[in-house]
Amino acid sequence: MNKGELVKAIADEAGLTQKDAGLAFDAFVSVVSKDLKEGNKVTLPGFGTFEVKKRAARTGINPATKEQINIPASNVPVFKFGKSFRDQF
């Protein structure tokens, strides 16, 4: 499912126009992104949690040259499904 298909499904499920569902989806993504950038966690009970985790610096290998390279530490967004959502499958 791509974004267009998801927006159409949301519009059908909620009885909204596709334009309104698209605006709501874009607003959701924007709010979650802004909160994660501020260092906050976003928890949706029954669905899951968005958060930012720190990835430590490490040594990697360039596959083209087989040369070792240093990969700097970084922050990465992650999503973990909640138990009640996982149990549905």
C-alpha cells in the first residue's frame, strides 16, 4: 500500500474526502516528526510507539573497495508495535 492508497482507505473508513484525509495524514506525519526532533516519544495506545534511538559509532567496510571506514554516531527514528496490535496477527 502506498500513500495514495492509504489516504483513500482512510477517507473511505472515516467518511472524509480524499483531500481532507490527505491533509490529516500529512498533519499526523508533521506532528510526529516535530515531536521526535524535540526528543519526545509518541505513544499511540493499542498501536505502538515512535521514538528516536541513538546509534553508536562503529567501523564498517566499503563493499566496493573492502576498505574499513568509520561510521559516525547518529540518531534514528524507530517504531515499535504495541503488544495488543502484534497479538492480532
